[in-house]
Amino acid sequence: MSADLRHVDTWVFDLDETLYPRETEVMTQVADRMTLFMEQFTGLPRDEARALQKQYFHTYGTTLSGLMTHHALPPEQFLEFVHDIDLDQLGPDLDLRQGLSRLPGRRLVFTNGSLAHAERILSKLGVTDLFEDIFDIASADYLPKPAAPTFERMARAFGLTAKNAIFFEDSERNLEPAAAMGMTTVMVGRHALDSKADFVHHRTHRLPPFLIGAQVQEV
């Protein structure tokens, strides 16, 4: 059955592995760049650098937050390095464009990545013109999702009303704060259908068919 989203007028999307599929391995490249940065920055062997990278991610939500907390790293240095990747595997997604185009109201991006990275991704997918604004990690003062204060900051920045907003995300834990605010939530990606969390309201393996098939307000 198609999702009934006729109450929604504000559409908020995570970026990586939500607007495009995980199989493109964009984030594999980012993760490899993170490990390389950790190696060069800390001087640790690769295995130890990767272990520290994962420790920071699980403890703080992002590797960057761990580096800022423990090493006073300027965030711009890290973000520029890790997002210096090849995006040739991405191209215009006509199905995504069709799905986004039929959504009434505002379309927004909420990402733990940088603004420059988000702009590159949207451009490669051919959907830049369909989005009104981007809330990136700098907008969040480098406090990443799923921190509740970051969701509150995002809502204020976008001026959204939670009961009329929906959030699409590939990470289950990042959906809980959105649901707590009163937003409708959709988990996207290969693990979405396995999610049993009550704060996940809808689940889809791929985003475009979900958007194309959903019931939305008549314009």
C-alpha cells in the first residue's frame, strides 16, 4: 500500500545513502579518506587509525566530533579532505527527480556532511533546483545527528512545523529524534524493511518508488 502523506508540506531528506543508493559506494570512499586522514593526523598504523575512527564515530556520532573533542581539530580541514572523492558513479536520477517533483511544499536537505559535499551530490543527481535549502554540519555547530539539539536547531532554521514535516534517513537512530519532535519518519535503504522500531513510521528499500507512489496533497 502507498504511504498516506497528505498531511506533509515540508520534506526533509538526509543526503548520503538516502538520496542515492548505498551501492554507489560514495560513502566507502569517504570512509577510506577518513581512515587516511586519521593515519596522517595521528601517525598511527592504518588498523589502529581505523579503530580509533570507528570509536569516535560510535561515541560522538561522527569521526569529526571525536577529533574536535580530543584533538581540537579545525573541522574545515577534515571535511575538505574526506569529501575530496570521485563522484563519477553518480549521475542524473530521473526516477528520483520524478518522485521529488510531485511533492507539494518545501524540499530540504539535513546532513552530517558539509555544504560543499551536499551541493556536489545534488548537482550530480540532477536535482539541485528541487531543493530550497541545506542544513549541514556547520549549520549544526558541528554537533551531528542524532543529537536532539541539532534537530531543534534544524527545525528553527527551516521554520518547519513538525506535525506537517517528514524526515527520510538511512540510519535508524537518526529517525528517533525526528519522531520525538512529531515528524513523520521514513527509513530508506537495504536495512529499512528489517527495522522494528516504533519511531520508524514507513520503510522503503529505495527512495524514488516510495515518493512516486505516495499519496500527497493535491496542488
